[in-house]
Amino acid sequence: MLSTEQTTFVVRGLNVDVVRKDIKNLHLGVYPPTGRVRVAVPLLVSDEAVRLAVIGKLAWIRRQREKFTKQSRQTEREAVSGESHYVFGRRYRLNVIEGEGRQHLVLRTKTKMELHVRPGATTEQRLAVLDRWYRNQLRQVLAPMLSAWQASIGTSPSFWGIKRMKTK
């Protein structure tokens, strides 16, 4: 059984998340979009050794964080009319239509999509309808691809699913 322990400490003004677990080597990572620093270390490594490892890599950490601040970021989605959304690489303008009935999304033209929601729907509810629609589109495209690849490589998966990626 793997045991893990999480702590946070500050090294020269930098918050560092430390995760102790049953591993062999120390792993240092800097994660977008904010440049969060995380160190995974073996269970028996001391706090002082972790501090020294982080101090030794401070220049690299700062370069990585600087890269993240210079990267252009997609604005947070709010699911409001006029917002741009992409479907398989093609850009669509969103038009939000409030009304009673089933909440759903429809592609109207080659450049417009309509999001039908109930009056007063929150941003989270609108995004949930969008997310459900995107997942359904992926399932429709992936199912034939999966069967084609199964025949090609001569094996089949016991399970497949769609996951939300946090850092990709």
C-alpha cells in the first residue's frame, strides 16, 4: 500500500508543495497556469534535503514560471452570447437562448452554435450543457475509430473513457 504525506513550505519566498510517497527519486515540477511548484520525494528524505534541492533549482523554477506568465492564455469560458468555442478545430460563435424545455446545444451554421438553457441558468449550468455536448461529440467520433484500430492492431480495450485534462 502506498502511503503519502502532503506538506507545504516556503523556500526564499516561493511556496512549495511537498508530497512524500513510496518512490525512489525526487521529482520537481512547475505547473501552469500559475507556476505552482510541487516536489514529490521519497518517504525518508528530510525537509532540509528537499529545501536544498529546491534552492539548487531556483533559477530553473523561475525560468519556468516566467514562461508561463508570457504564454497567451485562453480566457475563462462563461457560456455567454458572442463567445467563441471550437469544435474539432473549427470556430463557432455561441448564441445563448433562454427558454423552457430541454437544455441542449445545436450547431446552426458553419460558424454559429446555439445553447438552449432555462431562464436564469448559472455559468456552471451552461458550461455543464456544453461539456455534455462535447463529450457526446467525442463518443460519436471515437467509437468508429476504436473499432477500426481494434481490427488493425488485433486487440481490444477492456474500457475506454473521456477525461477532463487539467494541464493539457
